Amino acid sequence: MKERAMVPEADFRSYYGRPVVRPPVWRHDIAAYLFTGGLAAGSALLAAGGDATGRPALRRAGRTTALGALIASTYFLINDLGRPSRFHHMLRVAKPTSPMSTGTWILSAFGGAAGAAAVAEAAPLLPGPLRRPVTVLGTAGQYGAAALAPALATYTAVLLADTATPSWHAAYPDLPLIFAGSALASGAGVGLIAAPPAQTGPARRMAVLGAALELYGAHRVETSKGILSEPYTTGRAGRLLRAGRTLTALGVAGALLGRRSRVVSALSGASLLAAALATRFGIFDGGVASAKDPRYTIVPQRERLAGSSG
Amino acid sequence: MTADNLGGWPDPQPRMGFFTDTSVCIGCKACEVACKEWNAVPDDGFELLGHSYDNTGGLSANSWRHVAFIEQPVPTDVLAEAEAGPGDMRWLMMSNVCKHCTHAGCLDVCPTGSLFRTEFGTVVVQEDICNGCGYCIPACPYGVIDQRKDDGRAWKCTLCYDRVGDGLTPACAQACPTRSIQFGEVGELRERAAARVEALHGQGVGEARLYGHDPDDGVGGNGAFFLLLDEPEVYGLPPDPIVPTRDLPAMWRRAGLAGLAMAAAVVVSFLGGRP
């Protein structure tokens, strides 16, 4: 009677356990950009709302943060290129099938508008005849930037989802909610840090609504994607997303309970910003982890085939 | 003759591609060598991987053909095995390459226009345009295209665009000593592949199957397709690849909804009460 090594039935087969799809080569510059891009969008909305409702502290903080975050975004995006000196090749074409091309044009338009708005904050320092046109241009830029902000905050979700990276692609219905919520919470955080309590009412409400979107979206990607949810709940990505959730909860609690205290408000704002940062890095790392393990490519495709033939 | 003018060229040529018949591959790696020689592709390191005779590992920026080696028991039916004892081992060998998809994810997402569709229906990177954004790399459902680390740009098989333009056969197919790699018009190759798989089935090789030949699959069919002797994932291929951009309209709809929610949240926040 022959002896034969019986190996337990493997749930999937692969080529020496090597990945099927290639993990993104993007470094953490791109995760950082997800945060700064959202921060720029949230701040631009804060500035527009603040200006429209007569809250100058929100306007000032929103405009300057939007420009700062935009400059940081540009740095991260160019720094991540394999050939940074060729960054302007992005502007050769406008290509609707490429979310990165679409995003380049959104970011460029937003940059011009947000830049004009931020520069206008310096209008009082300008000689008399220049003040008026610069202020008008700044207001136009401010509302232009606010109109583009939702696109800036959410296109990055499409950017990640439009890949073969399993856990990013599967999360495409929910990633935009996370990114929109996270951008709102970031903008709220800026308001809470920079404005006196008398002007921060809208920022507190923005924090609550943003956190709700962000937490709902994160809950969806962590629970509704079958095995493709796993990379978001384990390892570094899992730790980052859990930290993001805790920091969001702390930030919202502080924003609601600390109405009268400047210090508590500022700490809540910082907590919301840290939450957004952790969440973006968590989503980024979860996708990368899903590409590195062939299980996440092969098993869902096998299930799809079994479903369509059976 | 395949009339699909994928690139919208004014003077389209027949779509050209590869049919790689792994049942006659002998694992000589002449394709890997010829590709590197002709295209001046740098080395990809000198690692010993312990994966049978494969020390290349997979397709990469510096490996545009890759010969996979799989050692496994010869498939037999259970009764025959019970009588004769455990069967022999067999070696599967397969020369992998860029699929030159009908719906190419890399090409769709390239934001610079560096990746383009040639008049032969193949997908090629223009190295003077690529700025190394890296988007094509996770967009490929096969993990083919890759960034060359010391160079920053993305590289992959060009289906020897320079040779094909001059009426020559790509280097790998030219070097293949067993006609495992066949080059030609995609329509004609598909017929040849169908005939080959039928012949193998007739000879009792029931596990022979085509991969990437079907214009109705998730990438619209491959310009470079394969005859395999086991499931695709055994060779490191995805069993049911889908071009990511197929879902792009749905993705933008979800992003649009989230963007509207965001705008509404701001309006509510600022008009919702005092202070």
C-alpha cells in the first residue's frame, strides 16, 4: 500500500505565492496628498461659508490653509513622480478615462482660484487703488475654489478605485464617502483651531456631518467587501483606521462639548485633522496590502466565475 | 484579418499579436534572452529564487518575457492512480508576456498620453513622454507593467513595435525554437489556437484550454493569448481579469453623490443655526 502525502485542500492556487497584480509603486507621498488635498477642499468650503455668513476668522483661516495645503499637495504629487522634472507632461492631454488626468485639471483650476483667494487676504497691505480689484478677485476665487472643492475631495477616491488593486477597486462605492467626510472634518478642524468660539458654530456642525460620512464609509469598506475587507482591518492599515475612528470620535466629542473653551476646541480640531491623516494612510495601506497577497486577487475572481457559471 | 481599428488610425494595419502555446514550451528561455538583446532591457538582478528553473520571478520593467516553471503531479483519474500508484511529475512551462488588451487598463489611466495604441492594435509606452506617475502599474489586471527603479519610468513589452513596423517578427517569437510563441494577425491566431486546442483534446489532453482569446472577457480579449494546461492562477495569471475602467462611470456617479453630500453638509452647517 502506497504512502502519499496528503496536503489539505488549498482554498486557492497561485504561482509560488507571488502577487498576481502589482502593488502600486506610489510612496507615502500619495497617502499624504490624499490628506492635504482633502484639507485644501475642506478649508476652501470653510472659507466660502465663513465669508458668506460674516465670519472673518473662518474666511481667513480657510483661505490660507487651502493655499498651504495646495502647495503641500503639489509638492507631494511631483515628488512621487519617477521623473519629477516631467511633471508638466500631465498637462499635455485632458483624458476622461484617466482619473489622474481629470484630477490634474481639477487641482490646477482649484489652485488658481484658491491662490487668488489667499492672496486677497493680503489686500489691506496693498496700495489703495489695488485693494478693491484684488479683494473682488479674491472673493471670486474663493467661491470658485469652493465650487471645485467637492470634486477635489472625491476624485481621489476614483483615482484609487480605478485600479486592479483588489481592496481599492471593490471599495469604489464607499471610498468617496470616506474622502468627502474626511475632507469636511479636516476643514472643520481648521476652523476649530483658528477661530474664536463665537464664530465656530458651523465648523462644529461640519465636524459632526463630516465624521458621520467618514465613519459610515469606513464601516462599509471594513465590513461589506467579503475577504476584500480584511486588508482594512488587519496589520498597519487596520491599526491606522482604528486610530482614525478613535480620533474622529474624540474630535467630535470635543467639538460638541467644548463650545466655550478655545483650548478644547483647538484640541478637537487637531484630533479631527489627525483622524483624517490616519484614515487616509489606512485606506492607502489597505489597498497596497491587498495587492501583495495573491489571495485577494484570485479568490474573488474564482467566486465570480463560479457564480456566473453556476 | 481583424478589422478592429482600436487606435482610430487613418491607415490601420491588421491587429498583430502572439499566440503562446505552452504545450510545446521547453523552458529554454530563448524568448527572455532575445527580448533583452533586441530591446536592450537591463538585467533584473541575479537572484536564485528556488522556484524550479525560474529565477526571473515574473514580468517586470526589466523582464518583458518571463518563462514560468511549475512542477506538479501529472493529472490522472483516481481509479488509474489507485491501480498504478502515484503518477509521474510533470513540468509546466509558459512564456508570459504583456497581453496587449483590447481594453487596456494601463492605457486608459495614463494621464500623459505616454501609453498609446499603435496602428497594429498593440499598446506601447513612449519613453520620452512617460513621467513615471506610476498609475498604469496598479491599473493592469495582470501585473505586467512596472516602474524601472533607477530610471523612474514605466516599461513593458512593445510587441517589438520597431520590428513589426518593418515587417519583422518580434524577437521572442523569432527566437522560439518550438513555435510555442507564434506571431501573426490576431484573427488568424485565434483560428489557429482553436484548432490546436481541439487537436489536443483529440489526443486526450483534456486539460488544454485557451486563455485571453475571448473578445467577450473582462478586457475585451487579449492581443497576446495563451494555450494553458492548468488553471490560469497556477501560472500566476488572474482567472477572471476585468479592466478597472469598466466601472469608471459608476465610480464617478458615486463620487458625484459624495460631492453633493459634501456641499449639502456645508450648506446645512452654515445655515443650520447660530452662532
